[in-house]
Amino acid sequence: MARRNRRYAVPGAAQGMQTLKANVMKNEGYRVDPDRPDDVKYEVAKELGIPLQPGNNGTLTTESAGQVGGKIGGSMVREMIRLAQEQLANTEQQSK
């Protein structure tokens, strides 16, 4: 199956999301090439014992793929929530 193209709800958000992914995974202790942040998935997969390789992974189970994506996506969501809470707190302080 070919990889689908991601479409973000906000035009131009792709670069920001890639930067967020690189920063979050670097903070999690992974080596991340800022020009290729998607490659961190191979390091995450190796850590989890999942045989993810570049190219065809047709024998990989959905559960295994989800573990890799979940670790990356979960970290990104936690960081976005932290940033939103920080922004709210700053907004509330400024309005006092």
C-alpha cells in the first residue's frame, strides 16, 4: 500500500509539525535529523522490538505499526497540550 499524503487542516502547518516532531523526539532522547524527522520512527521501532524497515513492511501488523506511531504521536500531543496550557496561563496573567 502506498503512503498517503498528509493533509493538515491549517495550510502551511506541515513544516511546523515536522519541527515539533523533531524537537519532541529529541527531548525524548532520540537522535533526530531535523531535515528528516520521520526517520525517528525506525529508532522508536527498534527500541520497541518492532521490525520496521525502510520500504515495504507488508508483514508488519497494524498493532505493531500503531505502537510506533502511538509513541511518537502521543509525545507530540502531550507537548501540544503543555504548550496550550502555558499559553493560556500567560494570557490569563496578562489580562489581570
